[in-house]
Amino acid sequence: MTAPVEPDITEQSDEILSRYSGESGDLIPILQEAQERFGYLPQEVMQRFAKFLRLPESTVYGVSTFYAQFKFAPTGKRLVKVCRGTACHVRGGARILREVEKRLGIKPGETTEDFEYTLETVACIGACALAPTMVMDKETHGQMTTKKVVEIFSDRGKKE
């Protein structure tokens, strides 16, 4: 049995689908558009996409779980990614992560209670020359220090 779908989500997902032909090759662009629109992929939306594309729900789920860009729970308005790659690690990336955790009061994979921030770690941001690095709202912050973390999150107050 399927959970009832909120009208707004139904309308928005139908709007997304209206731009596609229903070919299975449309799946990833549809998922990307839904991720951008909703901030995550609600289960009922993925079920609608499967029906539209004439694919098993397991296929839609399998594709969506393969790519790290897709989320399955609501995330914060602001996405913070801290690099844990080799260059960042040897230049103090773990200290940066600990300070971000302290400032936000959350661990990687979690979202603040006010849904303002979601914290993630990534294998590599791709800006090794700027290590250690952090990305927030698609803006790369390089040569991070704990002092820079404090400045960036100064409006959050210190979490103990």
C-alpha cells in the first residue's frame, strides 16, 4: 500500500515529468531535477517516477542510491561538505571537521534541528592545492583553519 501523496508534491512532480518523454534514459535527469526541487527524493515521488518511466521501483531506487548526490530525507537549507581526502587529512582536515561539528552541534550525515545545515564528509573536493577545504552552498573555502570555521559559523553560536 502506498502512502497518500501531498497535492503540492504531486503537482510539482507532475510538472517535472511534463518535460520528459517517459524514456528510461530520462531517469537520472528527472531525479536530479526532483532533488533540486525538493531537497531530497521523497518515496512517493520516486514511485511516481517509476510508474511514468515504466520501470520497477527497485530500479529507480537502485539508481538513486548508487549516486551520492541523491538524498532520501529532508536536508538543511545549507549543505556543508568537509573534505577528508589525503591532502586535506595531512593538513588538518580532521580538526576542521571537529570544529564544524562543534559549531553546528551535529555529526556527518545529520541535519540541524532547525533544518538550516546538513553536514557531510566527502572523499575529495578536488581542490587539493587549497587543503584543507570545505564547501558550503557550492562555494569552496580553502586553506581552512579552525579560526575560519568560527568566523563562517559565527552566527550559530558555539555548541558545547
